[in-house]
Amino acid sequence: MAFTWSKTIYMGLDPIFLTELSISIIIFSTIASSKKSRVSKIKTADNEIFEVEEAVATMSNTIKIMAGDCSGGVIPLNNVHSTIFARVIEWCKKHVDDGEDLEYYKGALKNCDATFFEVDQAVLYHLLTTANSLDIKPLLHQGCQRFVDMINGKTVEEIRQLLHIKNDFTNEEEDETRKKLWSSVVGMNSFILL
Amino acid sequence: MGQSVSTAKLMSRRDCNHSQRLKSKPTALICPMQAEEAEELDRGSIDGLSDFISDLPDDCLACIFQSLSPGDRKQCSLVCRRWLRIEGQSRHRLSLNAQSDLYPLIPSIFSRFDSVTKLALKCERRSISIGDEALVQISKHCRNLTRLKLRACRELTDAGMLVFAKNCRGLKKLSCGSCTFGAKGMNAVLDNCPALEELSVKRLRGITEGVAAELIGPGVAAAALKTICLKELYNGQCFGPLIIGAKNLKSLKLFRCSGDWDKLFPLIVDRVTGMVEIHMERIQVSDVSLVAISNCLNLEILHLVKTPECTNAGLGAIAEKCKLLRKLHIDGWKANRIGDQGLIAVAKSCSNLQELVLIGVNPTKLSLELLASNCLNLERLALCGSDTVGDAEISCIAVKCIALKKLCIKSCPVSDHGMEALASGCPNLVKVKVKKCRGVTSEGADWLRAHRGSLAVNLDTGEHLDASASDGGAQDNGVEFPAVVAGQIGAPSIASSSTGRSSSLKLLGLLSGRSLVASTLRRLASSNGRSQS
């Protein structure tokens, strides 16, 4: 402050004006920086509380809406476990500045996000379900794309084996309706060009 | 609850543990080592090999299906009953083989696919197609249809089109090729579908010729129509009232439709003031039409292909008034009716020009120089079948054309010497394609590649020297530039085949209806803000 004073007297500028200016600059920057670090408090299903930057947390439309209702309090997520939530937040932090272009995210999956999705099916499913319930479209999109890559080029049986899905079409006993459905579906598919 | 807050540090430690463990396991199965994680996340199954996918909400599954290629989608539909159901419900696009034996399957197909909004019915030339009763049944199942594409469905008649139109009043786009119904059927659609934005008709055999021809009017779609494309119609004139009446029309494309269009254009231009795009190929138009078109002050795109009665005078008239012109394609058919004079007029007036394609036109340095200097946004240039475009012209372009990004030269008397000029000129040049230019050798191309690494040089010498470059039609030339794939039904999944970021972006942008500019800007912004990945 002393330096400012002496300089201003020397330059003939009104020192009081400059002091007021400096003070308002300090106040403004405090407000600005506090806005930047506004945190959301989120409680997961297992009662763990996360403090997340608002900008990151509101990548989830669900949280955004709930924040509006909770107005400063703790946002409860009753069906999201902390483990998965932590991963989701990790992803959100990475992409908070990346905008909404879904095609960009598809490309990102090939590069920076590839390892994030190299997880087991259980985790992948949970990521997808959570992204859906928290309404984070880009994350959902990427998770789906991961599945698309897994399914790509596989036959019906290979898909079943990969994803451990029980085939409830075929059966050992005679069942006319099931057989009809199967054959009509196959027959139908032959008329479908795309 | 009095629980202590998880600080960032604690979170990251947890996360670190997780990611360390999980990163080493890229495959599908859960191993016993991850029992802890599985226990935490698993909600009910005993062994690690349970069917998690049944926990996945229908929406997620639908999201996955919608990103699959058509072949993969078909496979998935056969995996289990749930997948069959969801795959069917999440299908909005369907393309069917419209042979007559499709008819009995229609009820089951459309109860499986109950959300179809974009439908293509394509029949092979040699097969008998579905008839009216099939179309009627389909229309009852697909009340929310927004797009219909018909190909060679020769058994459909006016009556069938009428019932269809009454059931699918929300139709936005109709494209029919090689069908045999007539004006009544066309009018039926126009009278019942007030939201119709795009109409594309090719070879409609049922339209009668001569004086007794029934006219096709805009009906209730008058205000909605934005794009009309007519190809190979014997009596294109009967669409006159339609075009004139579509007061909000933006894009008009006429390909090989007989009739005297000089009579119609003045009437069209008088009513349709917002025209942005006009394509004319092998139709009977002369400078009379061009002068009329010059009153479309918003014109941005003009294609004049093989219309030898259009001369420099007509082009000059357009150039003078249509200052927003962005894309200009001219196939002069080597008739020399359009040349330097017309192009100079364009250069003087159309400073927004971005894309110029000249086929069978003989420009010299006179016009090329001016175009290069005046059109500071000229990014794409194609010169095909020109007797006058030689090394001097290429050098001139290289020196003067600052904004040029893509250059295509075909069947022109250019040699390696001309190519050398490109090594140092056109600072923004990204790609040059040379085809069937006898004077350009692979050595020349290699030299250019060596001296300008960032430039993609594509040389195609071709087996037979094709003297007449314009035989293949406009599509054969200047094919570099990404074509507008306007809402093609049943387009193959473009997502999986991206040839280059910019072209796939453009196609995807167009297909998804997103503004290209907006998404490009966003990407640029995000690439600045993104931390290192």
C-alpha cells in the first residue's frame, strides 16, 4: 500500500481514488475466486459425502436439478454407490471443459478415455447405469460405445457368451410359439436391408 | 450423520487403488482377486459370472443398439427375448426389401418395430413389388412416419398413396424413384401432409404428357416445402404450380426433365423470393432463366450442368446481383458458351465464393487471376476437361489464391512444371488431386510430396485418356468435396468409418442436424481448454 501511495503522489494521481480501486479489485477477485470454488456436497447411498466442484458435479443433469431443490444442502443420491460415484466424478473432472458435442466424446474414447473404460463388465454396467440415472449423456454415450466395440462383428452365440446372457428363445422341449417366434424373427430379418 | 467428509486426497487414494487394480484386467470376466470390488458393486448374484446386463436399464440398452451397425443390430436382436423387444422398440429407421412377399410379414414386423419414423421400401427391378394394400397396412402401423423412401415400387397406385398420405400426415420427407403412380398420388401427399419439407421425385411414370396433363400443386404443403428435387421426368412442367406455390422454397434441383423451363423460371422467381440453391442439369434453360434467377438475391449455390444455351451474358447477370454466391459449378459441355467473360463477372461481384468447379469450360489466366485475387474465401477449386488450363494457369493460381485448401485438376494440359508451382504457392493448400493429366507424372507428384510434406498429393494417371471429361456427369468430377447426404434413409452407420476428421464431422453434422459451424467452434474452444490428455 505504501508503495502505491508514494507512486501516486509522485504521478499526481488522486491516491484516494486508487485506494478505492485497489480495494474493490481485491473484493471482486475474492468473490470471483469463491465463485470458482463453489462446492457441491453429495451423499452417496452408502452415506459417504463427496465435496465436488459445482461445475464438475453439474455435468450430471440430475445433480443439477437436485441442487436447485436442495439449495446449498447435501444432495442425496440414494442409488449410487461411493465406489462408482468416485469413478464418475473422476471422469467428469477430466471433461468439465469439453462441451456437449457427443461426437467429440466418441473420438475421445479412442484416445484419452480408452483406459478409463478398460474395466470389467460389472464396473462397466454400473458406470452405464449410473451415467443414465445421473443423466450424464457424454459418459453414457462413451460407455455404450465401449459395448458397441465389444459386440462388433460377433455372432449371436458369441454375444451371449461374452455377456453371459441366457438364451430364452431355444428350448429342449417342443414349444410351437417359441419356434415360430424364432423362425419369424429370422425370416423377418431377411427382409430387413438395414 | 456426522460422517467425516471425504477430502479430495482420500478420494484420490481410493480411486488410485481401484484404477490400479482394474487397469490390469481388460477382459470381461471378473477374477477372484477383485472380489472386494465385486462385493461392493454386486447387488445380488453369488458368482461373478452373472448376467449383469439384465440390470442395465432399457434406455441404456437402446442407446447401445442405436450405435450398432445394422448387421450387429440384427445379431443382437436374436440374443434373447428382452433384447429382441428393446431392439425393436429403439429402432427408428428401417429399410425393407419391398417385394410382394413382404406383405404377410407386415403385421409382425411393425409390431416388433413399433417406433419407426424413417422408412425405406426398396424393391429390386426384376421383382414384383408390394402393392397398395401393403402400403396401407404399413401406414396404419407407422402413424408417426416422418420420412418415406420408395424405390421401384411399381405396383403402388394413386389410390394407395392417398390412403397412405391420410394416415401419415406428419410426413416431412418423401423420396420416390421409379414408381408408377401419377399426379393424383402426388397431389394426395401434398394435400394431406402439411409438414412436408422435402420432396424428391425421379422417374414417375404415371405422369401423363401433353396438354391433358394433370397439374401438381403445392396443396397444404405450400408453406412447409423447402427442397424440391425432380429428376428424369417426362413432363416436369406439370410440377410448375408446385414450385411456384412453394413460397418458402430454398432449394430447387432439376435434372433432365423435359419441357421449356424458360417459361417457368420467371414465374418461380417472382413468387419464391428466398431461393438459396438452384441446380440445373440438362434441362432446357437459356439466359432468359438466368436473368430471372438473378433476382434471387439470396442465391448461394448454383449448378449449371450441360445447359449450352446459358451463356456468359446470363452468368454475368447472376453474378452482378447474386452477391452471396458461395458455390458455383459449371459444366459447359465444351460448348464454349461460358468462359472468361462470365467468370470475370463472377470474380468482380461474388467475393464470398468458396467453391468453384469448372468442367468443360475453358478459362484462361485472365479470369483465373481475377478469381484468385478477388475471391478471398475461395477454398475449393476443380478444373476438369479444360483445354486452356495449363502450367501458366496453375502457377497463377498458386501465386494468387491465398485461401485455397483443395485443388482438383482433371484432363487438363498441365505438366510437372505446373505442379512445381504448388510447392511454394497456396499457403493453405491441404490436398491436390490430379487425374488424367498426361503431362503430370509420378515423378512430378513425388517431387511435390517431397517439397511440401503437409500437402496430400493424389495422382491418378488413368488407363485411357478420356478426352471428354464431362461424360461422366457432374458427379464424377470434383468428387472430393463432401457431398450433402441430405437425410438419406437407411444410411449405413457412418460413425464407424471416419476417413478424416473433417469429412466425417461434416457428414455426421449434417446427418445429425447439428450446425457444423457450432460444433466446429465448440471443438476449437474445447481443444484450447482441454488439459493434456
